[in-house]
Amino acid sequence: MADIAQLKELATQVRRDIVRMVFNCQSGHPGGSLGCTEFFVALYGNVLKHKPKPFKMEGKGQDMFFLSNGHISPVWYSVLAHNGYFDVKELSTFRKLNSRLQGHPATHEGLPGIRVASGSLGQGMSVAIGVALAKRLDADPRWVFCLTGDGELDEGQNWEAIMFAAHHKVDNLIVTVDWNGQQIDGPTDKVMSLQVLPAKWKAFGWDVLILEKGNDLEAVIAMLRKAKRRCGKGKPVVILMRTEMGHGIDFMAGTHEWHGKAPNQELFDRAMAQLPETTFGDF
Amino acid sequence: MNINDIQSTGKKATRDGFGQGLLEAGRQNPDIVGLTADLLGSLQMQHFQKEFPERFFQVGIAEANMMGIAAGLAIGGKIPFTGTFANFSTGRVYDQIRQSIAYSHKNVKICASHAGVTLGEDGATHQILEDIGMMRMLPGMVVINPCDYDQTKAATLAIAEYYGPVYLRFGRPSWPMFTTGKEFKIGKALHLATGTDVSIFATGHLVWTAIEAAKELATQGVSCEVINIHTIKPLDEEAILDSVSKTRAVVVAEEHQRNGGLGDAIANLLVHKLPVPMEYVGVNDSFGESGTPEQLLEKYGLGKKDVLWAVKDVLDRKGK
């Protein structure tokens, strides 16, 4: 378990990685990646019991994480690398030919840490439920975590999964919704209103936790730990996590404009000026 | 192997073979789990569910979720068998299969009943005729369409032993049984009758139709080689090329669209390796409709007479 100051420094490094990766290949999704940086740093650095090497697909006896909104792959790749799943240098291959770091996460090239492809939205929660059921069958007491976007909840399969998890009492599952209120075409309220999200999840039979400060590392850690304590009581647990898309870079923050866009040289320089170098070092 | 030696030993539905196969596979391997989307009895999965209730998951009418959960169970080391109608096993959930199962190479067995027009009275909404095409286009997907009760049971046991995604397609009606005791090997064609004039490659229910046609043709002096291609992918290219290099005329019979099915798979092979006169017995770019299985097979060009016509056509073109 790394200390908080170290994790905060890592969060800055992860943000540098995200911007540099996206700038490098002039494509990718910085907005959601920056918004979920604290979540990933907290999860892998302080919450998950996991073994990066050798990476085992079945993950028996380990906590397992699934990313449903696969387009925020930059933050996941950076955090996986800094947690020892693969060499940090490999981040430079993101979205390039013959890379294991595909635009959206995939198992096909054998990147350690990835257990299923995601990108086509709405599928990750179902997969996470299946893993949670396998753990139950094996009497494996560890948890399964899943992150989904809020715009992604437009996909009907999520609500099939949400019904199933409550009906079958999948209570070793912790889903987090990146509740940033943005999707590609604009604010979620304008594109497809989520209405009263907490009440929806409650009505579907979930234990609902709300995290207002999803970009506060200590608050994220506290909430993830709280969620673990809420497991095992017959209900799946969801954390509705308020984040700011593009958090940490002034011109990217709080807008859907940087959902899937790379900065030019001028904006790249401006972004990097806001993210001091760290002891972790750039890839 | 003489065509007249092939006799039916009775009738049972292929889906019953699946139900029994799943039960036996479940007894042999504790990692096998079952899922259904509200079609337990239609898929004959109740036998497995009764014996292994903790290893069976009712998903409700939510096929997309079922495919994702199956992928997750496979990640956790289980061997999930999903069960619903062929239409809802493929077209409805193509993207879930593509991303979470095929691209991610998960050990999921997609088991699909009520394929084709022999579903009968429910009509075209349920009679999928495109599923083989969709599934065989997915890289790494094994596609199997067994022809009778025993072969379906044997195939179910075989796919439980194979690691990787599989599409297993079977059907609703009672159908003649004739493969009892025959070995089943994934990707290995089943030679049913030796002949010299034409090769008939058939899959699924239409294997029996092909046998009946070949018997009639034998009385007219036409010698048909009848080969059951139960595994459409990977295709037994060696068996096909061996037979065609001898007969130099091909008829393919399947309860599927002509587009994208076994016929196209074989045409794709032959056009590169051994082009010869070839005919398809299959549905000609059409949806089905309500009716009895027998009526529909006749109306949609999937009957014995259609095989007879196709054989005559290729023999004419071959110049016999």
C-alpha cells in the first residue's frame, strides 16, 4: 500500500502519460481518462489485492477490475504500467501498429492486466457479473470491480445486467459510474437524460453510494473501502462518482470537447506546463 | 459404404441430444455451467439445471447480458453453455459475441436451438437462416451444425473438451436418427456413402434429406458420395477436395440462406483449389413464414426434390 503523497504524485504522472500518449499518436480519449485518474490510482495503488506478475487471466484469490468504457484506455494503461503489469516504456506504442496497447483495451495481443475487450459500450458490467459468479462458485472471497461511464448507461444491456445482479444477489460486485455528466455529443442531460440516477439504481435493488468528490484521491480511497464493507449483504454495490471530465488541465476540464481529441503542439505545451514532472518519470 | 446401408433407427429432436449431452458433460466436468434466457425447456436444459442447480443461471429475457456473463464466467475458469433460440443466440447479440467472446477468445459455447424453417409455425421472426454466415465470419469461431440426436449429443460432449468459442446449432423437430455409434470429431467430416458421380455435402437436418435423395438416385444409376459436414468452421478441406477430385461435381445442402452458409464455405475452397460444377440447396435470399416444417422445407427449396434437381443440374454441366 503506497502512501497518499506518493499516490498523488503518481496521479500527476498518470496525467502526464495520458496527455503524452494521446499527443504522440494524435488520437485517443483524454477527457474521461483525466477525469478518472484518481479512481484508477486509488484502485490499483490502495484498494485492489492483485498480482501483476505473472498475470493470471482467471485471477483466483485476487480482486479483479473490468473497464466497460474502454475508450479511457490511456489512464488504465498508464496505471497498469506503473503498477508493474508491463514496462512503462511500452506506453509510447499506444495506438500504433503492432502494439499491445490497442486504441480500446483488448486481450488479443496479450497485454497483461486486460481480461476482456471493451470499447463497444455497455458490455463490461455483464462480464464483471460473470466473473463475480465464478468467484462465488469457487468460494473465492475477493471482489470484482467494474467502471462504466454515465453516458454509457444509455445502452440497454446495462439495465439487463443491473436487474440480473440484484435478482441473483451478486454481492461481491462493486460497480462505479463515472458520473461526469458528459458524452460525445454534449452534456448527458441534453443527449439522453439520466434523470434521477441514484433512485434508478435503488429501484433496481442496488446498494447505492454517492461520491461527490471523484477527483479527490483520499475521498475515492475512502469510498472504495466503504464499498467493500458494504459487500456480502445480499446486494450489489454501486458508487455514483462525480468527476470532472478533463480534470487537471484547464482547457480540457468540464467539457465534452476533449472526449476524443488530441491536442496540437501549442495546447500540448500548455497542458504539460500544468503538470509538473514527477519522480516516476515520463515514458 | 453403401447408401442403402444407412437406415433410420427412430426419431428424436436434435435439441434433445443437446440436453442429454450437456447433462453428461456436466457430470464429467464440474467447471461446466449453464445459462438460459428464459428458454430452459425449449433448449432441454432442465436436466442439467435439476442436477446442478448451483451451476445454472436463469438470465431472463436478456440475451445480450447472457453473452457478457458467459464471457465473465469463462474468464473465471468456467465453461459456460448458453442456451436460447438460434435467432437470439446470434443476430440479436452479434456485437456482444464479437467483442466479449470472439475477439476476447473466451471459452464460451453458444448453443442455439430452433434454427431454420423447421422451427415451423412461429414464422420468420424466429426462423433464422443467416446464423451460420454470421458466426463463420467471426475469426476463431468454431461453427457446428449436427444432423441428428446422437451427433448433437456427441458434439455437445466434444465442444466441452475443446478450448475456445463455439457456435453449436440445432433444431426443434423430431428428426430421423442414423449416426448412432459414429465417431464425432470437431472439424472432421463424416463419410456416409461412397460414390463416383457427384459429391453431396450436407449439414444439419438436410443430411437425412440428402441420404434419401441419394438412395433414389442410386436406383437411377447415379452414384452419390454423401458426406456430412457437421463442422462448417474449421472446414474439413481435405475430405472435400479428396471427394471432389474424384466426382468433379458438387451439391451442397443446408437449412440456411444460400448466402454465407456451408455452400459458400465450400465454394470459397473450390474456387481456389478445384473449380467444378456446383449447386446449392438452400433458401434463396428469402425470409420464411408460418407453416409445418414439412410444408416449409418444400416451399423454400429444401426438400428431396430440390436435391434431386441440383444433382441432375450439376451432372448436366459436368457433361455426363
